[in-house]
Amino acid sequence: MRRATSLVRAAVVCLALVVCASSAEAYLQFIVPLRGIPTVLKWKRMPVRWFATDASASGVPAAALQATAAHAFSSWESVPTASISFAYVGFTGASPFADDGLSVIGFANEPDEDRTLAATGFTIDTLTGEIVESDIFVNSAFLWSTASAGDPARYDLESVLVHEIGHFLGLDHSLVGETELLGPDARRVLASGSVMFPIAFGRGNTADRALQPDDIAGVSSLYPDGSFTSATGTVRGHVQKNGRGVFGAHIVAFNVQTGTLIGGFTLNTSGEYEIMGLSPGPYVIRVEPLDDASIESFFIASDPVDANFSVTYADRLIIVGAGGVTSSVDITVRAK
């Protein structure tokens, strides 16, 4: 989910169920404990069928919403290393979050949600973790644009839908980005290396229409096609402080040849991390605290996230090979 005021502000994930991050996977994925086993939420039957509401918003008729959503879906469907597909079924009078078995994308006027641009929710099979319904609500209390070059007075609908469809697929937020703190709980995006960064760009900005390497690696790790694991490599390791694992540290792999950034987190108290989907080549590995967005945008309040340490780099250049896993890249950080 993304939220905004006159200043773009940090978002939190709003779901129809409680989720947690509890493994050492490379990307934050939605995970629920089912029968005591942490289970990743994902679609298991393709194509995923979706409907568009017949409701309009100011300046955006229902037909424009549907066309924009279809284009946003195609951005994810065209990822060559992911096996996902979608099928548009038609318009519906049903509202998002109606719990009706239909995956619905559409406008709803919620002026009381004055910071919420859009949100995604799920219904799942509680035995398997299969997503059986997912809805995306776009708040028509805001002004939206579908103009090809954007509109400086309106939020870009396609950018926000590309982000929400990432959630629709089962991806949580990415921290590959940089913000400027403007006041209590108020930040402005300076740069973003992922459409799944939790803080939206301002009005008129269309940058988040295009997936970035971090997004591509994330969706490919969740829905890998036949060549994903053989064509890319993985970095694994631990982040420790004072001899103990660090939970919630953000790790970024920077390819010095291509300039691409792919991130992940340590998601257990042992400080383990794993970053998949790295194209072969040399990488700088950087560890940083979660301080460019609210912790609640990534983790639940009870998670023991440690942000009290300084930015630290691995002491050597890491060479990643196709289909390979590096030996453990362990990094020790120090308290600020």
C-alpha cells in the first residue's frame, strides 16, 4: 500500500490477514504461519483472472482504469525469468475487498483515508498458502492521471498500479531507494531502485511505470521460470553485531559492471540473508540499517528489527557465477 499527503509519506502494508517475515529469503515476501510452518503466499494457478470495477474517478473513466491496469499487469507478465500470466475477465459492479471470490481492481472514494493512495488485500487457502483472491483499491479521493507524460497536478495511476500488482503477486516492499526526512513521519523520495519501494514519488512522476532489476529478481524468485536459477547466481551470508545475528539489516548487492542494485534483508535472529537473481559478475555488498522508511512498511511491530548500526561493506569484491552460490559472505557491523 502507498500513502500520501501534500508530502509523500511512508506507507505500511495493509492486508486482510496477519503476515510476517520469518525466513532468510532474498526478498520480503508475504509469509503466514500455516500449521506451524512459515508459508509463502503466491498464486499457483495461471492465468490469474482479474476484473475491473465500472466506477470512475475524476478525469479517469472506468475504461481508462481498465486499460491502465492491463498495461501495468503486462509489465510484470513480460519479465522473461518469471512464469506468471494474467487474464482480464471484464467489468464488474463489485467493489474491491468484497470477499466475493473475484480479484477486483478499481476506484473507491475514501476521503477519510487521506494518506492512502491505494492498497492490496488477499484471501488465501489456509492449508496451502495459495492466493485465491486479491483486490486492489485505488482511492478516488485523490486526483489521478493516465496521461502518457504524466500530469504535475495528479498522481500517476500506472505507477501506483505497477507497485500494487507487485503486492498482488505476493511481493512485499523493497528498501532500494533513498529519501529525505522532511519532518516527523514525512519523507520525500530522492531516488528509487525498485517500484516496490514503499514511498511513492510525487504528483506527475511516471518513473515507477518501469520495473527495475530489484523488482525483476524479486518476482523471478517467487515465480521462477526454467532459466532463472541456471542463468543467475546467489549470495548468502550473515550479518552480526557484537557476536550476535542482526535481524532486519538491509543488504544491497551492487554490480560494478552494470550498476544494478538488488536488495534483501536478514530475516531471522541469526542474521542470515540470501540474495538471488544476480546476473554473473563482480559485486560490492553493502549492509545498512532500515532508516529510509518506517519499519512498519517492512515488518510487524513485534519483530526485533535492529537499526542501530553503521553502514558497512564486505571486505572484498564478490564474484557471482551463473547458477552458483557464493561461499558465506559474512559482515560484522558496529553500533552507531
